[in-house]
Amino acid sequence: MAIKINTEFPAVPLPIALLIIIILSLCYANSYDGAFVFDDAEAIVNNDDIQKTPIWEIFKNDFWGTKLSHKGSHKSYRPLTILTFRMQYWIRGYLNSQDFHIVNIILHIIVCLLTLYVFNILLNNKEQNIAFYATVLFAIHPVHTEAISGVVGRAELLCVLFTWLSLIMYNQCIIANYSIGKWCNIIGCIISILIAMLCKETGITAIGICAVYDLVIINGFLPNDVLKLLMSKNSHINSIIAMKLNRAFFIRMFVLCLSAIILLSLRFTVMEFSTPKFQPVDNPASFLDNCFLRILNYSYIYSINMWLLICPEWLCFDWSMGCIPLITGYDKRIFFIILFWIFLGAIVIHIFSTHGDRFLRYTIVGLALLIIPFLPASNIFFTVGFVLAERTLYIPSAGYCLLVIIGLQKLLTGTSLRNLLILFYTFLCLIFFMRSWIRSDQWRSEESLFRSALNVCPLNAKVHYNIAKNAADAGNLNLAKLEYREALHLNPKYAQAMNNLANLLKDEGKYDAAENLFKQAVTLQKDFATAWMNYGIVLSALKRYEESERSYLTALSQKPKYPDCYYNLGVLYLEQKQYQKALTAWTNATKLKVTHRRAWTNMVILLDDLGMSEQALKIANEALKYIPDYASIYFNIANILDPMFYTNLGVLYHRWNKVSEAEYMYKKALEFNPHSRSAKENLKKLQSLKRSVK
């Protein structure tokens, strides 16, 4: 049965509408077999919370696996998102990027189907075709690509999913006939908001969306009612407005406000009432001393966000480090800021001055969906660690899509350009679908993702840094060095680029140049543990052992759980012939990382060289519990067993008083291992015995 409509948009039966939404949502399917890219490496591949951290410890760590109490924590608390990654790892037994991408695509389809339902709720079930056409636009919007094709974007997908569920339950609370139904649904709504928050912090904004929906759609309370209430002394007008807001409404508002206070208190408690510390390169505008310039730059960033919703051509994996140059004086970009605020001001004036327009309430709800979820990323309440992030526009884009279709509907009403407007909408959907398909393909690999950013942000040092890193991993060292130098040209204080370029120079034996870069890196970023360790490696190569040891120990003071640093410290002690210290360092490395092959191997070899064959064999067998397929350990076991065989045979001959045979076996053992302590000692005893007999 076809859905009845009150608009001039073509009607679409519900089953076909659902099928169309599902099919169009697959415009991101191009990335289903993509690799882990960009932030996926830190949040998933290198995050112990995904593989081995005890489950309860996940709730003490941030999204990137760092303790929330650590000074370097980003304070992004998303344990339920991490648990979904953990569950996929547990089911598969290893990290398979394709599984993660497929789940993200499925989640987006579910979100889109829920979006259709939620739009119908927000439009009071009176504009079902508007809900459908807005949902189609939402399903294929290219700005969503990062949230869907980047695995870490799952935080956004889950957050929106539970935000929509909270709105659905809030609506059920309103329409329920009995008190128990109302209370069960309002409690379910708050639980959904809590879950949304534990998927991503912006879930708290669902409370604001629920409040606006209740106030504007359910109770018909409009902005001009506020003006009347504030400006009029007429008790009759006040009583009419008050009648709109019944007792049940005030109870719901009280529950929402109380929940907001409790949830925010819990959030700040988890953060230990401290905010994350960011660098100027993360969000340059926030570090401007001039308040007016800060507001001006924030306004420009808001306008860029809006432009990405209108024309999602400029899509980039990272918008920091010069991607959006600061406005510090006269700049032609100020013109666009003025246009942006004029546009918003015109909408606000329209809302406050319009009466009797059936679309006015829907416009307000669309604006609420656009603005409220964006507030956490706006730098208004607290400083964020990014300039612009496309994935933060996932929920706001729903409001934008709703506003676009409402605007088109108003143009359709009473106009002779109906077919032209419908053609425009169809063309827009086609462009969005193709752009999403192309962009999702770029997210399949780091190389294509980073290369695509050069067309959008050629002045972004991080873009060049990531291209260099990718080139180095592929063995293209000349390109890597070129891009690292370009990154440093754009940002001379880029410590990570200095560290990586210095590593390449170190591998080429250019120790002096590498030392200079490492020294600059640790001076700029004193807690840069990796740079301190690499600095120690170079100093060790230059035979400056004391300085090298200090560098390693500094790295460990900044990052106590650093197995590679313990390994390199052990190598330093080995060069200094401090064998016990070397063994201790390598033991620490294997305790922190039981699969650290080089540390296990070095311990076995050193113990064997010291003639401690039995201990070497014991360590080798211990290593095989964690790295059973590592051939080097088996090779070393064979090396240990050969001299042990001859030594033990020599002991037997010795006991049988077959002196010549025993001496031959001990000497044979020493041929295999000249450092075999037991063979040396037994041979010495045997030779003393021969002299005493003579």
C-alpha cells in the first residue's frame, strides 16, 4: 500500500523505500576489503586493548589504549566501541581488516533504516515522503566516508545508532498510555544515551535533541512564543502559552536535565576532572591569544564544515598542520565568514518572524539536529584536538539533509518548476553516490588516501609525513626522505618527522646528521620516548656509551613499558661486556612482550657463549612457548645440544676412567662451543688428573 503524503514529492511505497535505502547505503561498499589505515593502526592494530588487555582494564583506558590518568591521554572514553573491536578479534582469532569494514557498512545500513523511522517521528508522521527523500540523501552523503570506510569511525556509527534508539524510546514514552510504559521508555531512553556516550562522547547531545523535539513538535512551543512570554505582561497570553506545556512535559524535562547532570558528572569523573593537553599544531586557532581572532578563525572553520555538507568535494583524512591557515589580519576569507553568519542570521530571523507555516517546526528540529551534535566539536565548551574532522559531521549531516528536503518541498509547493527541482534532487543524489563510491575507494589503502590529500591540503605537514612513512614502509627511501624534508619545511617543529628522517639517515650510516635531528626532536618534545631510544642507538653506534645509556633510561622514564628500548639497552650492555645487565634488560623486554624474538635469541646466544648451556636451553624452551614457529630458536638449541652431547659423553668416559676418550670428547665439545664452561672445567680437571698420575 502506498504511503499517503501531503507534499508534491513522488510517493514511494514503504517496502520499496526500505530497499532503495539499503541499496544506496552500499555506495561505501567499495572499501569492504580495505586495509587498516591511518588512525586504525593506533586504535586497533597497535592497541593492546583489542587483543590482550584484561577486559576490566579497558574501562580504565582511553580510545587509544592509554591510561586515562596518564598525562598524554586524549581523554576520549569509548570502551563499548573498543569492546566491539575486541569481540571481532576474539571471533576471528586475529585482526582481519575486511571483517571490520564489513561490520561498519552493515552498521551504516542499520543507521539509515533507523534514520527513516526517526525522521518520521521528528516530522510527527505527517511528512513521510520528506522523511524518505532526506534519508536517501543522508545514506549517500560523501562526508560520511571517513566514518564508514575508516574502521575507527565505528564510534560515530554506534553513537548515532543508540542516539536514534534513545529518540525512538523517548517518543514511545510520550505516546504510552500507562505510567509504567512511560517510565520504562524514559529509562530505556536514558540507558541508550549512556550507551551512546560509551561509544562516543557526543552521545550526550541526544538529550538536547529529545528536549527540542518535545518542546517544538509535541508541545508546539515556538521561538515567537518565547518572545511573547518575555515581552508581554498580559496574563491571558501567558496562560495560553503555559497551557501548551503540561505536567508530563515538565516531568520529562526534569528527567532529561537530571540525567544530563549525572552523565556529565560521570564523564568528568572518568576524566579525573582534567582536560587533555594538545599541541598548537593540533588546533592552532585555540592557541591564539587574541579572543577576536580566535572567534574569527572558529567561524571560518564552522563555515568550512557547512561547505563540506553542501559541496563535499574537499575531503581529507586530516585537517591539521596548516591545512586551514590561520586568519591573523585582513584576509579575503573574512568575506565567507560574513556570508556564513548572514545566512544563519536569516534563518533565525525567519524562525522568529514566521507564523502559521507548517514547516517552521520541522525547520527548527532540522537545525537542532544540525547544531546540537556539532557543539562538542565547536571549541565553545572546551578545546578539541583537531581543526576539522569529517566524521564529526555524521549526525549533523542528518539535520542538513532534512533541511535541504524541507527547503525543496517549500519550493515545490505552488511552483511550475516541479520537474526541474525533482531533476535537481536526482542529479544531486547521483553526484553524491559517485563521490562516495570514489572516496571510499581512496580509503582502501594508505597510499591512495594520503595521495588524495595532496589535492586538498598540500600545505599540511602531516599529509607529507604520512606519504613519507608509507613510502619508507614500501622501501621507497628516496621518496620518503624527500617527503619528510617537505614536512619539516612546512612545520620546522615536527618532532615525529625529525625522528623518522633521522632513522633513515641512521640506517644509511649518516650518524652525525641523524644525531642532530634526534637532538632537535627530544629538545622540542621532551617526553618523546621513541626519539630518546633512537637517539641512544645512534650514540651507541658512535661509541658514546654513557650518553647512550642516559638516552635509553630517559626513554624508559617516559614510557616504562617499552620492550624495544629494553632490548636496545641490553645490546648496549653487551657491547660494554656487562653481561648480567644485558640479560636483565632482555628479560624485561620479554616480560613486556613475550613474542620479542630478538630479545629471546640474544639471551640464548649470550648464555651459551658464557658456557651456561643448561640455562640457555631452559630459556630457549621458554621462548618456544610464545614463538613456536621461530626457526632461529631451534637453530640455537641445536648449537647448544651438539657441544652438550660431547661434554656429557666426555663425563661418562671420565667416570669410566677412559681418560683419552674423555679428553677427546671435551675437546670436540669446545670445537662446537669454545666458551662452554662445563667442557672447559671438566677438561681442566682431567688434565690435572693426568699430570698427578704421571
